[in-house]
Amino acid sequence: MDTTASNVPSVGDAPTTPRRAGQKVVCGWCRTEVPVPPRGRVPKWCSSSCRHRAWEQRRAADAGLAAIEVVDRVVEVVRVEKVVEERRVQVPVPRSPRSTREWVDVLNRLDWALQTNRMELDDLAEIEPALARVIAAYRARSDKLHLRRGRR
């Protein structure tokens, strides 16, 4: 059965023959297709709101009033949008000094931080063992260097 809007029977043309699966009628108010149940009444409306609107229009027409009232009004709609902002920040990447000058700069910055109280006591306690190893390694290397120079 072709169920285009022109071929679908309206409410007045309700099927009188035995019902088959897939039969449909058109809603008396909004003209949408409504499936016909296998048993019971043939529906006139697709929903209770369409039935109520049709009743209101019939009542207004019986009273001689305008069946439809057009109301113009401004409706504000709040729309929430998520905005994702990409922010690129340059972060200094710690790297090991490569030259003598860079090592001197690192040691000068450590000296400045220690002398200007820029480090907490917890930081000092964490630095102390590493600094002790550096000093011991420096002395051992320095002693070897002085011994070589003294032999020449």
C-alpha cells in the first residue's frame, strides 16, 4: 500500500475492510500519518495535544470567535558555547651545561641563591649530599692535576 500523504485516507475515510498491518490514516489536525491498530477504534488524532487543539478550534468556531490568534513576541534564547583556547607557553628545558662558561654560570647562580636566602632549609638539606660529592670529585681531580704539573 502506498502511504504518501495524498494516498493515505483521512479520518472520514477510515478503513471499513478488515485491517492489515501497516495501514495508516492522517491526523485530523497536523496531517501526520497515524498507524491503525489491529483492533479497536480507528484513531482520528496522532496525540492528545492535536485532539485538544481541534476541540479548541471547534469551540471557537461555534462561539463565532477567531479560531486562530496570532501573537508576536520576542523570545530570547540563551546559548552556551564552550570556547577552547590554545595557549602555547615556552618552558625552559633544563639541560646540562656543555662548556666551562656554562658550568661557571650554573655555579654562580647557585652561589647567588645561597647568599640571598633564596633556598629553604629543606632545599639546602637536599642539595648538601650532591654538593659534597661534587666537592670531593673536584678535589680528587684537582690533586691529580697538581701532581702532573709538579712533575713537569
